[in-house]
Amino acid sequence: MEIQYGKPSSRGVRFVELARPRVFPVASPARLAGPRLWHAPLAIEAATRGQGIALANELIVREELAAGELVEVMRTAVALEPYVFATRADRWNQPHIARFRRWLVQNFDGATSTPKAPTKTASKVRVPG
């Protein structure tokens, strides 16, 4: 069994989609202009420090958005591949796997597109470029 990004392509595997988070640009509310960065962990850290704008998804930056450390620069409807829980089909209903799967689904339920705390969206963003 595994949690993976993207749907499995192997035969004989069952899976359940856990989350399909939106992807959007984020930046420190103190500084909405700067370089555009990519390498998710480094880019998000730099954006949190006011050193640019990064692409993130709502699972990765949920806490920073809720704390006001980052703001969503623009609202998007972009969602990439889902995160899934997958296991061999013949093991799908084994009690320990079924319990773990139910726990995952319950804990991911509502984890995307409906944040627990309100997120702030930047207004009047000017990005040099």
C-alpha cells in the first residue's frame, strides 16, 4: 500500500482519491513583487520571507495561509493530479488496510478548497515582468 501523487497505472491496483488540491501563486503579504521561483519547498520558504512569488497547492501552504504568512496572489481553478491511496486489489478489503483507508479519507475530507481558516487573497497585485 502507498500514498502517491497521480493515479496508479498498474493493473490489479485499487485506489481512492484523497485530494486534488488547487495550485495557485502565493506571496508574503508584505511584498507581492519579486522573482518567480520554482522548487516547491525553497520557493515557498522564499515567498514566506518576502523574496518572491511561488506556486503552491492548498495542502502544502494551508497553515501559512491561515496564519497570514502567505496570501493567495490570485484565485485559480487549476488542479493537477490527485493524491491517492493505492494498494493491490486483493488486499483492498483486508481489515487493517480498510481501517487505514477510511482514516485517510476522513482526514483528507475537506482538506482542499474549503480551508478551516479563511484565506486572504491579495488585491491590486502588481507583478513586474
